[in-house]
Amino acid sequence: MDKALHDTVLGIAEDVRFWAEGKAEHGLENLKGWCAKASAELFRLLCKEGIESEIHLWIHKSYKKPRAAHVFLVVDDHVVDVTATQFEEFSNTPVLIMHHREAEVYEFYQTVKTFKSIPELIAEQKKTRWPTHQIAFK
């Protein structure tokens, strides 16, 4: 990712992080449970700026209830995550931008499914019965 794209994506991602912190319930500073909503908002804003991105979904292999899952974006081969603070490794990283090969070391960045649109993500969330309060905004 070149510097100009990185700086643009970072600026938009920081705005989305601030937006999500304002919308999340008090005490959710790490934005746990907000990955789909925040990623969808980031996707919207990047599209508006003409920046191509893809929505990625990781689902824990155990598939136990409550099952663990995580949504993030990939832009130009880089993971962009505005809710990485929910993971201990990134608890002090409000916006994570990392090449996908580096990020895949962490289980929660090992993509299981990808989506080209927010409605596709929402359909998957509903099909797999995500908690209503975690489903991305339309």
C-alpha cells in the first residue's frame, strides 16, 4: 500500500473508530461486538472515496455457542481493523493496518468468507443467527 492510500485509509478509519466509540454502549471502549457495524461503516466510506475494499469474516473453528467471529476489511492486501482493541495483542491499537500475510499469524485474521457488499454480510449474519445487536447497519 503506497503512502497516499495508507494515509487516506487511516484518516477514514480513525473517523470510523471515533464514530463507533460514540455509538457503542458505555464501557465498550474496546468495541467488542462492534466489528461488523464498524467494518460496514468503514466499507461505506471507503467506497464513497472510490477506494476498493473487501469485507472479511473469520469464524472460530470450534463453532461453539456463543461462537467467536470477527469482521474486518482488506484494502490493497492490508487488513484494516477499527475494532482490533478487543484483542489483547492490539489493545492499544485503535486502528490496525497490517499486510494480510503478517496479520494471518493471528487466528482472528484468518479469513473464512469474504463479501463484496454490506447486504451480503448482513445476509450471512442473519443466516448464521448473529445476535441482533451485532448485525451491521444497512
